[in-house]
Amino acid sequence: GIVMSMYALLRNAAKPSMRDLEVAFQGNLCRCTGYRPILEGYKTFTKEFACGMGDKCCKVKGKECGGGANNTDDKLFKRSEFQPFDPSQEPIFPPELQLTAAYDEESLVFRSDRVTWYRPTRLEELLQLKADHPQAKLIVGNTEVGVEVKFKHFLYPVLINPVKVPELLEVCETEDSIYFGAAVSLMDIDAYLRKRIEEMPETQTRLFQCTVDMLHYFAGKQIRNVACLGGNIMTGSPISDMNPVLTAAGVRLEVASRAGGRRSVHMGTGFFTGYRRNIIEAHETLLGIHFQKTTPDQHVVAFKQARRRDDDIAIVNSAVNVNFKPGTNVVKSIAIAFGGMAPTTVLAPNTSKLMVGQPWNHALVERVAESLCQELPLDASAPGGMIAYRRALVVSLFFKSYLAISRKLCDAGIMPPDAVPQKDLSGADKFHTPTMRSSQLFERVASNQPNHDPIGKPKVHASALKQATGEAIYTDDIPRMDGELYLAFVLSTKAHAKITKLDASEALALEGVEAFFSAQDLTEHQNEVGPVFHDEHVFANGEVHCYGQIIGAIAAANQTLAQRAARLVRVEYSELQPVIVTIEQAIEHKSYFPDYPRFLTKGDVEKAFAEADHVYESSCRMGGQ
């Protein structure tokens, strides 16, 4: 995945920048290298590439790497051993395999026994499908529904893919806004807004700048390449990165249906009606989003707090959209939106109301902090936990917004330069990845040192070349054999219980399911396993002792069918008592580890000493010899 991300970047940009490199790897996670050797190797493709030692580089000083000594090197390979890079030889889809382009331009329908997939090419066709199937899911990047289907096992009988409908891919600009079709990818939105930010006055692009800043931390680039903003709005996640920005800005949405035609709705107060629900009707389709241009007295900022900076969901995020009275720091109107503080993205209307007509200063911040704590209390039982931390983040993120906007007002001369203490101003700064500076040197060995002698040589991981080139063979790469079946486990959903009923009849009724196995199919001896003492079971035998313990297994024609059938096996339990989860409860119920302590002995030590011809004794003290 890491190699392919870099390859895709080089195909799209012959000489990428370090920022391009960072963005390209946002969606790649590596748990073994710490990224340094990966970035160190790939930074050689970038515009800014130079030795990590900077001005102290040995070559700048006219010396060899390693300070001029002949016994070190900074290269693990010789370029002459590799085929030179030739852009004209990049692989493309073989033209002879494309029979016709007609299939890419016409409406398609795919059907299975449980799901029907539509790909319309005209808006009228799309609206008719939504009228006929109001509960159908629209799929663009499949970044949300794909997770629900694969990991949460949701079933959506009708799926509609609208990526060929021109109205949902439209991008146009008017005097007061930029319009993006609901199916336009996040990366395309990002690229267009960045282009307009460079071309337009700064005062008109503050919402655009806020959007691209937030999109940088929206999942990873691979997701943003296919995900769309319309899907993000309609999914309505309470921790969505973009919904607080759109809600605070009050963006206008274009909606259409077969019966009602087109209408406009605004994101803001009342748009979200509940968890993942909004005022757009089930039979309606979101067509696009208007990003309005800002005015000289308008400021829009947003911040996100997550467990890590890249490719992570928010704990709490916020957006502030404030309009000042012309040429002053007096609040004319303000909208403050938060994610992660309720089942939906929420506004703070009471806090906004008390700010109207007030000067933008530290005294106002004190009042806002108190008001936000009262308006967004967050119940102690709220999903996600970290209640006190999330409450504190609401105030903290607003304070960051206050600092960011104050700095702009000071720069514009609307507020005095000392309106905000100098020591506080850095609180408005966003994190910027520092320029990577590193250097790794390797010991040179004699040219006549045998290949089998590893001393002093930097050794490449045994499987590294096969993994990096994609030649390594994994289980899923092995071709399916004739008659091969897939096994899926039935796992316990209780931690301490007696199995009272095990019924696989519904699973076995599915076509392609061959068998179900449990403890009943093995002898007591066959069902016992363990590294030394055979004190565990292949399949739970009457009782389960942990959540996820294997109860049975389904054998079926393919992986998906086997997993689906495993979920259909009915298991009924009777909870066992007592429930012991603390040391105190274990002592109370005398639940002790059996046969403790254990000893491993061989022979009679005392007798051996008594019969020995000589006994040597020594004493030592701490720090002695």
C-alpha cells in the first residue's frame, strides 16, 4: 500500500513537494518502521530533497559522507543495479481489453439474490429510483456504507450509484458562491478551492480557506479521492469533520425529488433532526452545496481535536462563523457549531445570542466559556466517554477561535496590537509538520568480504523485496482449489455462561453451506488442546469462559457465505453466577488459581549436598565482587 501510494503520487506529479508526500501517506499506517526509513527513501523524489544534515552536509564541505572517512556510506544499494526510470514505460490499461466504451455511458443494473445495484445516467432516472425505493442508499465512494456492510453486517436491498449523473458532478461559480455537485470528490473540491483562494481576494475566501484546512485532516487522501461531501452531509455523523463548518456557515443545499421538483434548504438550526437524520425527505436527493463567498467583516475558523493528527476521527470539533459591524470588533451575528457533543452536530444559539452587540474581547470570552458549559453539558453516560475532557475541549476550541480571529482583527487595525497578550497568540497556530531532517550512515566493509559473512553489513529484511514489489504470496493470493471450502467461526457473545441451545438449522438451509461443526462432532479427547496441559477446548463444551470463545464452525462455498451463515447460528445462554471481575470478588467467593504455588523439582537437593565430597560456599554483597 505504501509503495502504491508513492507510485500514484509520482504518476500524478513528476516532482512532488514534501507536502505532497505527507498528504499521499495520510491513509497509510505502518506499525513497524516508525515511518523514518520510508520517508527518508521517498523524500529523494521531492523538490526539496537535500541531505538531512543541511549546511553541515559532508558534500557541501567537499568531503565524502561520514566526514570524509572511507569506512562509512549513506547508500544501501547501487543505482546501476536497477533499471533506470522511464516515464514512457508506465503501465496503462491494455486498450485491446476494452471492448467498448458504451458500458461506461449507459445505465446499468446488477442483481443478486439479496441486493440490487443501479447506476443511472440521468437525473430523471435517479429521482424515479428514489421515488420507487425511498430507503435506497446512494453510493459514491462507499466509504460509509462499505464499512456498515462489511463490519456491522447491515443489509441494504437497493443501492444506487449516481456518479454518471451530470447534475451531481457539476462545479460552477456565481457572483456570491461556488456550487459543488453532491457527488464531487473531496479532493476535487479541495483542488478547486485552493485554486480560487490564490486568485480571489482574501476577504472573500475565508470559508474556502477554513474548508481546505479542515479537509487536510479529513480521513486520508485515498478516502478523499473517492468520498463526496454530499455523502458526508447525508450520513450526518455527530463527529463529522465538515458538518460543523457547513452548519456554522449555514450553507445552502439544492434538493430534488420526482414529485416535488427542486427546493433549497439551509444547514443550520433544525437541519439535523436526530442521530444521522435530517430534514431532507427519504424520497429526495441532495444535488449540491453552495459555498458562499465571505465579506470583509466576516471570519470563519474551525478546529479539530483527535487522538492523532492524520487519518483519525474527531473527539470534538468546532467551527465559528462571525460577522462584525463594519470596521469594528462589535459582533453583529455569530454561529458556533460543535461536533462530538451530542447525537448530531449542534449549534450554541444561547451563547450566540449573548454575544450579539458585544465587543470581541477577553471579557466576552469569559462570559462565553461559562455559557458554553451550561448550554452543552454532555451527559455523563454519553457514548464515547471522556466527558470532562470533551466539555473542556468546547471551551478550549472556542478560545483558539477567539485567538485566531483576534489576530486577524489586530492585523487589520480594527483591534489594538496589544489586545491579546503576545504569549497567548501562539494558541491560534495550527500544527505544521517540521521539515524532515535525518541522516543514516552505514559501515563500509571490504570488497573481498564473503557474501555469507554478515558482520558490519546492513542487512535487508528477508522478505522485504518481495513485499515491496508485491511478489510476496499471502493466503488470499493463493488460487482457489476445486472443491475448496471456507470456514467461519461461531463465537460466544457471553463471557461466563452455560450454552442451553445451539441451533444451526437456519444456516444449513442456505445454498452453498456444507456443514456445521461443534463439540458434539468431536470426542472429548479430540476436543482438548493446549501447549503442555490439554486444558482448553477446540469448541466450547457446554460452557463458555470468555467473550469470543469458539462455539462452532460453518463450512461453506465462499468466505462471505460462511461468515453470513455463522451469524445465523442461534446460540442461547444461561448466565452463570457469581460474576467475578475484581480481586475483592475473587477473594469473597474463594476463586483462587488451583494448585498454587507450583514447584518443579528433580532429585533430593539436601541429600545431594550431604553426600558431596566437597561443598563450595561463597557470599557476596551488593557492589561486591
